[in-house]
Amino acid sequence: MGSPAHASEARPSDQDRLLRQLITDGFVRHGGGLLLAQPRWHAALARAAMELHEAGEELTDVRVPIAWAVTEAYGERASDVELATLVWLS
């Protein structure tokens, strides 16, 4: 097994492409020079937190529901590096 995927392994052009994908999919938008989470992203995080809570997770690390939501949205079509980058971007 190789080393764990890390967002830093993604090239800047890949990061830009994945950010555009988050925008296209309605998870974030640009506003006032910032990236703003959209209701779709908030709903994905709420579903992830609820599922994790129901499974007995203590949810002491905010990255866990973020990773869960990203994997639910992109897991079937994204590589490990892409998933790590999407979590990092989120």
C-alpha cells in the first residue's frame, strides 16, 4: 500500500479544476473575493454529521464530516488525491 493521499500532491491546475467542480456542482460560489459555502454544501455537511452521530461518532474533529460529505459527493469518480484536495478546498 502506498502512502496516504495528500492535497499537496495535486498540481495547482488540478486544484483549480477541482475548485471549479465544487462551484459547478453548487457547493460553493465566489462572493466578494471569497469562496462562500452554498446551501447544498451545508446540507451535505448536516447529512454527514447526522449519519456519523447515529453511527456513534463523537465528532470532535470537524474534518470528519467534511471528508464524509466530499466522499459521498465525489467518491465514485475521484482519485484519492482528488478527494484529499476536495477536503482541503472545503
